[in-house]
Amino acid sequence: MTSQWLSWSVSSAVRASAQPKGADGLRRFGYSRDKRSDCVQVVIALIVTPEGFPLAHEVLPGNTTDKSTLRDFCRRSKRSMAGRAACG
């Protein structure tokens, strides 16, 4: 079996709108890479091959910290990929 390195990329999409009432939805105030602390956002996480092809993605609440995205994704991937992928 050959191992292959994959890239993990995290970005955010800002939306100039109000945060929804209650806990529903993914739009949240969080760290803004665009320096737009006045706007809600969602966090987008993507795993790509060395050639740049996407393998998996997630859309997360806008207040999700970058460092927690990979750890949580690895936990879910290990269950769903049944040992075919390893996160470290």
C-alpha cells in the first residue's frame, strides 16, 4: 500500500447579514480572515490530493476554530473510511 499526503485547507465565506435567531443554521460570528468582524460567516474545510483534486469537504459554523476542524474531521473519517485513511 502506498501512502499519499493530502492537503487540508480551511477558509471562510463572509455574508453581510444578521445572524439567524436561535441555534439553527451555520452562520455565526467568528474570526474573520477578511477583517469583517461585523459580518456572520461559515467555515469551509477541504481535503485535496497533491494534484489539487478535492476528496472531501465540510461546511461548518462560522465560529469554528481552525485547529479543531482537522481533529474533528479525522475522527469522523476514521469511522466512515473504515481504516482506509489515517490522520496524524
